[in-house]
Amino acid sequence: MDIILQIFWVNILLFIWFETDAFVEYIKFLKLNIFKIKQFEEYKLINPKISYHSYIRQKHASFFTRLLTCVPCMCFWVVVIICLMFNSFYFYPIIYISSYVLYKLLRKYVY
């Protein structure tokens, strides 16, 4: 049962990060400029269809930004954190593959 719970936690976090603007909105609400949100909004006036992930990948390319904008990479690290929280590294491969496949299926058919 814990494995299913972990898979869904991973998918919730991936959904919030990749499919919503929640991160950008909370950073704006908290008035933190460490994530280049103001620059992103200025750039979005010129290119209205760009997402925050595409913007940071293009304009602020680094290992860290590529890591944050890559679904398999982000899934890997989210699963590491979830496994640490639940003390379940034995099931890491099952959780990772299941989470990633479920996210891709949900993205294709639901989001």
C-alpha cells in the first residue's frame, strides 16, 4: 500500500511542477526573485506561448535548470526524496518506473 501512496505522491509533485503554473504564482506571491520570474514575465510579453520551463531552459541553461525541466530527471530526484521519507529504497525501481509511466499516461489521456 505504501508503494501506491508513494507513486501517487510523485505524480502529484510532477503534475504541479510540469502541468500547472503554481510554482510561478507562489514565487510571485512570496516576492522571491531568485527564480527569474520577473524576467520570465517580461519575456512572455514578447513570446506569449512560452512556459516557465522552456524559458529557463533557453535563457538560463545550466545543469541545474536542465535537471529541473527534464521529466525523467525530475522524477528520479522526486522518487529519491519520497523513498527517503518513506524509508523504502528497496522498492525504488518499482516506484520510479511506475511513477514515470503513470505520469506519461495521465499526461497523454487526462492533463
